Amino acid sequence: MIVYNVTVSIDESVHEEWIKWMVREHIPEVMATGLFLENRFCKIIGQEEGGKSYSIQYLAETEEKYNAYLENHAQELQAKHIEKFNGKFGAFRTLLDVIHIMQLEKK
């Protein structure tokens, strides 16, 4: 399993609009590629100056599926984000190799 993590710091002036756009448009478009199994949209807790920070995580079954996303979809989807929020965000991406997942049983 591979986690594709996108960390975004978004300007306060577009914060609410950005969250709605991410939830209603961007994340569904990424998931519609069929290359990710699930996603998480998380607010990063901590002090922030001039913006709020988020981590958007997408779980891919294999690195090949992640690479297919990069080759066939990433550029177009990232361009939409830049067009809509240009100059109002900073972002960086990381790729994580999942070593172990443990789920607690509910009683």
C-alpha cells in the first residue's frame, strides 16, 4: 500500500471556499480516477500564520497505480487547483510506503 500525501497551507481569505471545493470537486475527481482505494482530508493541528494547513491522503494499492495517477491525471487536476486558488496556497507532496496497519476490534 502507498499513501500519496498532499500538504496544503491555504490563505484565510479563501479558506472556506477551498474546503467546499476540495470536498465537492477536487477529491471526488481524484477518486474518480479509480486509482485510489480511499482518502482522508485532515486539518493539521498547530499554530499557523496567515493560513490553515491540511493533509489530504490518498491510499493506492500499488506504486504502479500511484504512477498511473501521476502520468495520466495529476497535471490536469493540479492545474485546476492552481487556476482556482493561484497565489493563495502553498503545497508539497510526499509518498509513503505503508509498512503495517492495525485496526482495533470494537466490542
